[in-house]
Amino acid sequence: MTDAKEDSGGVQAAAHWLAAGGADRSKAAVPQLRQRFGLTAAEAVAAIRESNLIQARAH
């Protein structure tokens, strides 16, 4: 079951930004997502998971 916070628009926006290559790959993703989108650590991890799914579906 998916947590309601993981379905938030911020998590989805972060996931799409990350999947599109917006992150600086020389730095950790979680702090970048937390700073840019105001996510909690758990939400940032959810965004990374969603980003991985987005990338997998694209191939």
C-alpha cells in the first residue's frame, strides 16, 4: 500500500525532475531533492524510487 505522502505532487515532480537528469550526479540525490522540493528524507527516497520506475518504463 502506498502512503499518501508518497503520492503528493512534490514527490511526483521530484521524480520527474530526477528522471529527466536534473540532478547533479556528482552529489547525493536525497539532499538535492530535500533542498529543491522541500521533501522529507522519506519523501526524497520515494521520489528516487518513482524516478527509477519512470526510467525503467522508458526503456
